[in-house]
Amino acid sequence: MKKSILVAGLLVLVFPATSTALLGQSSAKDTTISNYNIKGLTVISNPKESYDLRKLPASTTILGKEESETGGKNSIKGISAVVPNLFIPDYGSKMTSAVYIRGVGSRFSPSPSVGLYEDNVPFIDKSAFDFEFMDIERIEVLRGPQGTLYGRNSLGGIIHIRTKSPFSRPATEIRLNAGSYGQYSGSVSTRQKISKNAAFSAGGFYRSEDGFFTNEYSGKKADKGYATGGRIRLAYNITPAWKAEVASQLEYSDQNSYPYGKYDKITGETAKPNYNDSSSYNRFLNTSSLVVTHNAPGWKLNLISAYQYLKDTLKLDQDFSPLSIYTMSQSQKIRSFTQEAVFKSENSKNYQFVSGVSGFIQSNYTDAPVLFGEAGVDRFFQGTFDRLYQTGAMPYRMIVGNETIPSEGEFMQKSWGFAAFHQVTLKRVFTEKLSLTLGLRYEYEKQSLDYMSAMSMSLSFTRPGVPMPISMTIPALVEGDHTQDFGQFLPKASLRYTFGENGTLYATSARGYKAGGYNIQMFSDILQGKIMGGMPGSGSGSGDDVSDKITYRPEYNWNHEIGFSGDILPGKMKLNGSVFFIDSKDQQVVQFAGATGMGRVAKNAARSFSTGAEISAGYSFFEGLEAILSWGYTHAEFTEYTDNQNDFSGKFVPFVPRNTASANLTYSHIFRGKSVDSFSLSARYLGAGKIYWTEKNDVFQKYYSTLDIEGSVNFSIFEVSVWLHTFYFETLGEGFAQYGRPFNYGAGVKMKF
């Protein structure tokens, strides 16, 4: 497996009208990747925080507009490794975005371990995480549990995407890009004022690519696809005190997916994709919201309502081989509604508070049939029967009459929950510079699952001396319903000490919580077990019969950290960093389902700890030349974990890079009174690793790095970039891996008026 490659960058030429937004220009700099103040950065009020984000007693990273738009960061996966201790592996489709922060993450269950918000609107399911960024103002990443203010599924932290307000400076922007491997994209966005009290923003995009990897079996691209969509946002100042915003975002994507090839653990080589059945993913996603804000002397009220609809279909050659072993198809219809009310003080008094209540309702109808092909029937059924007969364990010889065996599966999952929270900040405790923050949240959730899964198999029985075989059909049916509920208190405590003009020392302890759920992919394995176990009846199974297999419990953790931020050299260097320790309990891990290893199942089978450090620094050499550096280190290790066959205690948690590093060096120059308004040049370095891909720690990727060089002057945007990203997994006892995209380049033009 390749360990590293270089990335070479791009030359950017921008119209004179856009020169005020160029990288490195002191009057409009917006490129920070750390949590210290940058000149010209727009501060956006957070309805749940008592401090400016850069002054929170927590590890916070802010990506400005320019940093969010460069280096392929058009979606959440593009910020992987840019933020210290943040890693997002690419599974080969938009369906699942497994976000890891400080060793805390989730790669199987639909519930995330890191929360995602856009303009204060939560995204509940991970299937909706990977969407196109449009009209971005900045991206905020808060590391460590945020359960007190944000609740369930934020035990690793949250990512908050902020788009530009419709009341921002009116402008229209058009982007067109083209690149190798048939990469084409275009977007248009506009912000306009309707009146003194009303404004809107709107935009749309289209993105396509011919694909980077060829399926040797079909000769077609294994990752060809396109996406298109748009967003509209309307803001209205009802009165000087009352404001309302309505937003709606649509996106449709269709892609060939999962360009995986067989991986050889001995040689370290990964074969090209070579499988007979198609693998694809298409998705329609709509997110709509209403945010009402009331500003009064000394306090603010935010009412946030949101509705999200997701419809998708996944088709997967589950064995990723030229043989017809088994395939899976999964179609989802997810509907969710969330409502939150946040009441917050806004004054300079010693007592500050944030209080709120929230609730959600979600439904998910899933149709998930599995088809055992000819090779699968022989491997999982006929081969087993032959071995039983040859060893004398079975007196009859059994012949499977099916060429293929389909397994049906229909599931309706419903959940609802509510929460109440209160957080207070006491300023000037004992001294002028010391403050104390205490918070507590109660979270309750109830889940239900109605399930039906069925399959049947035709068998003929023969025995020596018996002239005529006996034929029969063996059906298997599992249906029923199940409910479960969880309730949890989520406390938080922080101390913050200020020094100098903007120096801060802090210590924080907080508890995180991730909800439990259901393993619907487990049912094909349960059906196979019923047939193989000699249970031919077609009666209904009760929920109690399978509840231990299809359910998993919540996961909890405690995060303790100490950090600092401030000026080291006034006017020249700013520095911030932290050290942390996370104790995770009832950790949700992924294991293979049953003896066949066909599917994967989430279980509460582990306890782990994660410890490490983060540091970010910004240094100004002289006017126009600046450097921003960041580094994160995570040591994540299982303390208790066994899958009944192996003891993984003492092994490193997979999918967690030991190190993440980034560096950005930018030079800019403004030409006064010249035809060329400005020029800038920047070099960006990213690195991540060592990364283990399995619980056994027998497959890993060493530290790898990428380099992106970019310049801008006057007219057009030209890009050349390369990056490496590798993903490894196992199925049917064999290993498969996906390489990152090969060297590719492109060019584009941006017009702003």
C-alpha cells in the first residue's frame, strides 16, 4: 500500500472586482484555521454560547471563507486533517460520513458521534452529512463532548457550517471549473436586498466527474457520478426586535460507488476494482428551516424549527469479486422534524446563562433485500450440506434447488425525544479574571422497530437405497416489533482564567452521550441461521427472540482537557493548544454478524481511552507574509474489548490517525494604482497517520502527506492538485482497500459583481 504522495497546486487569477477577497489581503483576511482572532474576520453570534467562540473554554477551530473553498473542501470530507485530530475517511459514496475527533467516531450506525449543524439546524442522520457547501461564511469545529448544549450524538464534538447572511454585501458570484478525469463543476450564488428590512440569498450548483477507477470486470468507471442542487434563504426584520429567516436546500446525487480492490496483507498491494454486480448510490436530500430571533435588552430568544427529508438507494456487490456471491440493495425514506427554543443572556453582568428545550421526531422506512447468487448458494448452503453429509453428521444428502436465494427485509424505525438544559457562567469568581461555567442537560429518547424479514429455500433429500428423492420448500420468517428508551444527564464544568489583552487558560470536564439503536443488517444472518438450524416453520418470531442481536445500547464518555490561547509575541505570534483525556464506556464497535461474516453489526463490546494534544500557531514574518501551523496527536486504545474469538484489549482503535498536521504559508501584495490589483501565493501542507484499519492492528497506513501550492492574480482561477486517501475493510474474511484519487488537475474562472 502506498504511504505518501505529493500534491502540487494551483495558479489563481481573479477579476479586479474580487481583489478585496484575495488570500492574504490584510483588509479582508478570512483564512484562519485556528481559534485566535484574525483581522477582518466576521464574528457570528452563537445562540448557545456565552463567549465569542475564540474565547470559549474549549478547543475550537474556525475555517474562514477562503480556507473553506480551497483544496477540494466543497463538502465535509474536505476538511479532514485540516483541523487538529479531525479525520473523515471516504467510504466511496455520500451515504456514510464517519467523522472522528480525538479518537471518537462511528462508522456503522446511522447515528453520528460528531454532530453536524448548518446555520443552527441539526443533521440527525449521517446519510445526510455529505452535501455540497454553498455560500460559506465559515466552518466552526468544537472538539470534545458538547452534550450539555447540543445533546445526543455529539460526544466527539460538533461541526457547524455557517453560510453568509442575506443581509451581507449584495453580490453575485459565478464559478466554472474543469479538470482531468472529466471533472466539471459550476455554481452561481447571489445575495440581494429586497427592501431595508428584507433580503434573500439563492444559489445552485452542478458537479460531475467521469471517475478515477475502472472496474476491470465491466470495463466501466467504478466511481463516475454527478450531483446538482440549490439553496434559497430569506431574511426579514419584522420589527427592530424580531427577525425571521426561512431557508430550504435541495440536492440530488447519483454515483457509481465503492471502487474497492482486494488487498494482499503479505505484499501490501491493492488490486484494481474487479466485481460483477453494480455498486451505486443515489440520494435526494431536502433540508428546510425557520429561525425566529427576538433581541431584547439583556437577553435573546432563538426559536429553531427544521424539517429534513432523505430518500436514497444503495446497490452493493457485497463480496466485491467477479463471483455472484451476494448483493445488497437498501432504500431509505427518512423524515425528521426538530424544534428548539434557546433563551440566552446578553449583557456584561457577572451572571450569564443559556437555557433551552428541544425535541425531535424521526421515522425511517428501509427496504433492504439481499440476494444470494449462484456462488453464494454454493458457499453458504450447498457447501455446508455437502460437508455435513461427507462427515456423517447428516444421513441424507441435501441438494439446493435454487439458483439464487433472495432475502426480503422491510423495517420501520421511529424515534422521538426531548431535552432540557441550563448552563450558567459566573464571571469574576474570587478574582477579576476567573470565571466558572456549570451546565446540565437531561436527554430522553424512545425508539421502536417494526420488522419483517423472510427467505425460502427449495431442498431435495436423497439417501442410498431410496430410489426417489424427497423435495420440499423450507421457509424462514422473522417478524415482530421492539421498543427501547434511554434517559441521560449530561453535566459540564469549566474554569477560565484570562491574562493580558486576550490570553486564556481553561480547564473543562464534560460528559458525552450517543444513543443506542438497531442492527437491521443482521436479519439476513438470522434467517440463514434459522434455515441452517433446522427451523423450517413459517411462524412469527417474537421481538424477545432476537432483541439481543438487533439492539445496541448507548455509548458514553467523559472528556477532560486543559488548554490555553493568546499572544506569545504581540502583533507577531499567536498560539493556542490543549491536552485531553477521554474515557469511553459501553463503546459501540462493529463486528461481523454470525459465523458467515456476511454483514456487520454494532455491539457494546468495548471500553477505551483516548489521550493526546493539539496546538495551533500563527506567525506574521512581515506585512504580507504569514504562516499558520496546527498539529494534533491522539493515542486511542481499547482497554476492554473481545469479539468472543479475539481479545483486542491493548490494541489501537482503528480509523484514528496518530497524528494530524497542517501548515499554510501565505504571501500577498497589493499593487496601488496598477492594472493588477493584487497578487498572492500560498503553500498548504497536510499530513495524517499512522492509521490502523482493523481491530487486530494487522493492517495500517503509515503517516502520509500532501502539498498544495496556490497563487492568485487578476483574471482566472487555475488549479492543479493531487491527494491520497485510503480506506480498508474486510468482508467474507478477505481484505479490500480503496485508494485515494490519483494526480489530477483543473482550471476555472470566478466572476463576482
